[in-house]
Amino acid sequence: MADGQTGEGTPSPGSSHRRRPVPGKGHPKSKKGCISCKTRRVKCSEELPTCRACRRLGLDCQYIQPTPPRLLTPAGTLRITPSALTFEDLRFFHHFLTVAHPPLPFGEGRVWQDVAAISHEYDFLAHAMMGLAAQELTLSTAADYSIQALNHRVRAMAAMNNALSKPSLSLADGDARLAAAMVLTFQSTNMDDGMMEFLCMLRGWMIIQTTVVPSMAHSLFRGFTEEAYVESMRSFIGHGEDGGAPNDTATQELRRTLADFDASLRLVGPLCQSAAELWYLSCLQKVALVARTSPLDACLEIVPLYAMTNDMDADAFAHFTVETNLTAQLLLAHFWMLSWVLGSLGPARGFAMRENTILRWVERTAQRLPETHRRYVLWPLGMAEAMGESKACQTRSVAPI
């Protein structure tokens, strides 16, 4: 035998050789040890907050936190819990997915399915979606969910303001904020007193899209461009039953209406003083001029005008939307009625916003005007009243005998 060796190849006491550890022998394996002990492959005493080995060696002692089991739970933090939802809320959520989500641009309905998939992580988004659905149900059915619609809207806007006070940490954060702004904007188009709120929400939508969303190129809403909205109008006209071409009687009626519109604008023109008011006036005149020769082109021209106030600077926008600016309100009343005319008499029949909403906006504008300004709103108000009478006749014609 070699020196220092005993039988069977075992080192003798005092030998400089160490016995190699035998797999499966020695101390039992622990899955709860600290990271340092696991790295050094030594037994951990598993003491908290610092094990003996780390305390002796002065090491940073950290433990791996166990991952709790997840059983059928969605990703992220569930902020809108099922227990907080009523059966009405569930109906609102379903109605949003199937009917009430923003309809434009056409062909982008799948986006709102993706938005719904992340809404459980963002309370402001979930409340905005349910608020829009409740508002739409109030207008399209015999049920009255106006209180629920307002409650969801108030909660959405409060939570949204809180979220906007913090930076977006991910693309989903930005998309959720943008989606909520879009949904709240569309809800305002269904509110009887939402005309100025619509303009403010539309501007907020633009600001969020340009400053909050980390990358529009990778956003869920990358296809929501001005060009896409114009193409939506073109697609809508192209899929009309008659190809979008009004008959001779409708064309003559449209031209007479546009002539009356021009005359009314000429009456309002001298009231326009600021650059924003004069610019808005000229845009309306241009659409009416185009409509005389090509109603189809006029329909395409008017689509970007819905967001025309977004191009104003902050001071001009504030002046244009202030309640005391009667000239701006007259211009807006003319815009809404021109939009309705092109969406009812022109090739884009059925494309315009809800007729009831436009009717109420024009009526409320007229009611707020002093007696000295009533003559400037005669055309929009007359068209709104004709619209109301037409809808009443349609309702009576389909009423059961």
C-alpha cells in the first residue's frame, strides 16, 4: 500500500487528501436556503433576516420569494374585481364589446377586443367602457341607465387624472390611457350637453396620443390615423346600396340646403374676429363649396373637421371653447348641421353622429343665445326642428295600430 493509505483506498487519519462527497449523502438538500449559500453550495441555516453563514462572512443574505399558485387568474393586478361588478356592469361590458365600442375607423373592431383584454388592469379604462355602453343603451333602448353612465364616467375621469399624473411604464399603460380617452370622447357625443366636452375630450385624446403613448408604431391604435378615418368614409360610401350616389331629387334638395347654409354663414361672418373663428368659418365655406359640385368629396373633406380645434394653440382653443364665446358656438351649430346634412341628404347617408344628439346640441346652443343673436342661428335651428319632425313622423308611421 502507498503511504498514508489504508485498505480499500480510504485516506488514513491525518492524510492531506479529502474525501469526495458521495452523491445523495451528507446534509439533506434544502430549497429554502438563501441565494448566497446556494451559490457556494453550502448548507444554509435558513435564519431570517440573515443566515449564520452570511452573517459570519458579511454577505448580503437574500432569499428567493416563493411564487404563489395562480388558478385561473388574469395577468397583472386585477383592479376591477368580480365582486365589485353588478349584473348591470356585466351587461354594459358585454354591450361595449358587441355594439357600443367606437365604430371608427371601420374594420378596427378587433382592436377593442384587445383593449377589453387589458381593461381589468386599468380601472379608468373599465369604467370608461361601461360608461359608454350605459350611455348607448339609454339612447337605443327603453331603459334609462343615465345615472350609471354618469357614475362610470366620473369614476373613469378621476382615475384617469390620477394615472396621467404618473409616467407610462409600458406600451400597455400608454394604450390603456389612449383607449380611455377615445371611449370618453365617444361617450360625450351621446350626451345632450356634451358639445364643448366633446371638443375638450378630443383635444385630450390628441395630447395623450402624441405625448403619453411610448410608440404609436407599436401601439394597438397604430392604424387609427386621419387617413384611416377618411378612408372609413370612403368605404362607407362605397358600400352603400346605391353606390353612394344620391338621386336627382336628393341632389336638388341638397343643393338648396347648401345654398341656405351659405347664406346663414354670410350672416355669421361679420361676427368672426379672432384668427381661429375666421379659420373655422373658411373651412365650413370650403366644404359647402365642394359639396355643390361633388357631395362625395365634401363628405371626405368634412371628416378631418371634427378634430379641427385640435390644430389651435392652447390660448386659441381656450378662447374658442369658453362659454361666453357666442360666435364659436354659432359656428359649431352650423358645423353640426352641415355634418348632418351630408350624412342624411348626401352620399354618406347614415354616417353622421346620432341625430338626437346633434338636435339637442343645436337646441341648447340656441337657448343660451341672447335675443340679439337669435337671427344667426335660424338656419341650424330650423334644420334641427325639421330633423325632429321627420323623426317624429317616422316613429308614428311604424307605431302599432
